[in-house]
Amino acid sequence: MKRIVFLSLFVAISAAAFSQADTAATQRQAGAWTTTTNPALKASEFMFKNWSSSGNSQIDVTGTFFGNYKYKHPKYVWDNIVDLAYGYAWQDLDNSDSVGGLFETRRKSNDKIDLTSALSWNAYKGWGASFTANLKTQFGAGYVYDGIGAMADSTKKQVSGFFAPAYLTTALSFEHKKDNWSVSLSFLTGKTTFVCNKSLIDSGYTYGVIQKYPDDPLKYTYSYFGLGSYVKAQYLKKDIVKNLDLYARFELFYDYRKPGTMKWDDIANTDYRGYEYANNTLDQLTSKKWLARRAFESDLDFELKLDYRLSSHVAANFALNMKWDTDFSGWGDHLGHWQLYQMAGIQVFFKWQTPKS
């Protein structure tokens, strides 16, 4: 609840600041704000009963907030994006009324905090320099489950939480920017990973935060600073065809420091996630392809959103988010791990936009 209040205050204060800046800019005619704020409530429902193709009934409700606040000045552009989401799904995993009744299991379906601020200077024909700061984390705890219904709560295991992990990326970049898209390239990027939860570190969920005190269980490192190269491309287009909006984002980060930081002596009786080996032998480490993981320490993040406006306040939507990293558990083995999120549904949305169309 405190986090929701904090974010509400953040949005309110930001909106007031934007409004004051907008008034001042109008008075001096030096620049202008363009703001778009889209809060939305998305819902989807599936029902299966004696259906030959089978399936699990489900109801999903997700609240989202997307805001784009851009200040255009003759010499620079200040672009801010707030992308928030939180949702739950009620699922009938048992397909009967014997375990807790219909829709007996409730699980989180979406949880995202993504804040970006970028200051760009135009030098020549769309090319320029930019400074970008981006923060990614989540509102609540994330769990893995071994059971359904009442068994789900008794067997769940926490794997993530608020600021566990969180990623703060700051980059000084060369940038090519147009009205609907931009591409930036940085050879000097800092990416700080935070895991502010002792119990997750104890469980081995460090998300790449290297623990420097293996002999003292009371000491923990809660953050890791990576320095590397960063590529980001994003595209936001209204009405690519009539009533269809598209948003796409691609990010790639390569860490200069981590392959050099992870030495054979650092891992003694553990691999990079902290799990113990029965015997500390070279064969065991190489069988896990530990060297290959360390030699290619890259993070990839791809996101795609499609919104088809059915009316002024109702839209059908599709979202896809894929991540690849060596520092978290997911789908895949050896060189890295994939994580996949996909959603399709109907949303009721509202829009506050300036200037008024």
C-alpha cells in the first residue's frame, strides 16, 4: 500500500511540475510540453466445460498506467516515460470443484515498474547525444508454486520482490532520433542491479549480485555495478493502420566488468547462482559451461505492444516481452536463460493529452 501511495504522490507531483513548466514555457515561447497519460483496466476471461480440446478456465484483471511527458526546446528534448502494470489471474487449474471450487487459484499475472528519463541534444540531421536513466523493478513479491488451490499457498516459494531485483541503467549515448522512433548507442553505460532482500540472497536468487563475503553469512552485498556497452531502439506509432497503435522496444547491454570479476577462486564450492557442488572439480564447472556464460555476459530485453481502438474508451490489446540473461533462472540452460511474458485481452482506458486534439 505504501508503494502505491508513493507512486501516486510521484505522479501527482510530476503532473504539477509539468503543468507549471508548461505554463512557463508558453509564456516565454522557448519550448512546449506534450503530455499523454493513459490509465487503463484490462480484463480477459476464458471458460472451458466439457470441451474436447481441453483448457483451463481463467479470469484476468490488470491495471496499467502509461504516461509520455515530452518537453521540446529548440536546443534539446526531454522525454519521460512512466510504464506501470499490476494484475491478478483467477485460474481453474483443477478443472473440477473438488479443490477449492471454480477459479480456486489466484496468481499474479503482471507486475511492472518501468521509469525512463532521457535528455537529448540534436546536432545534425537527427543525430545527437543523449543522457538516459532507466529504472526497472516490480511492486510486489513473485512466487513459484508446487500445487493448486490451497496447496499453492502452502508450497509457494518467493523468488522476487520490490527492488529485488531492480535495475538502474544510466547511459551517455550517441542517438538518432525521429518523431516516432529512436536508436541510441553507448560505450559507457552503468547498470546497477539491486537485490534488497536477504531471504532471496539466502535462497540463491542473487540475480547476478556477487556476494563478497562467502565466509561470513551475516554480511551481504545488495547491489552490483556493471559497466559496459548499451544499445536501445524504440518505436512508438499511432495509427500504423487505422485505429492500430504500435510500441516496440529493444535493449542490449554487455558488461565489461563481470567476466573479469568472476574468477575460479571466487566460486570455490559454488557456481555463479550459489548452489553447492558435491565436489569442487574442474569437470563439474566446465560441464555447466560456466566459462561460456561469463565470457558472453549480455542482457537482452525485447517488448512489443499492439492496441486496437474499438471505441474512444475500449481497445483490444496484445503484449509480448522476452528477456535473455545469464543471471536469473528461466527457460533454457547453459549459455543463458529466456523469460517470456505474453498477454492478449480487452481494456477500458482513459486518456488525458495536451495539446488537445
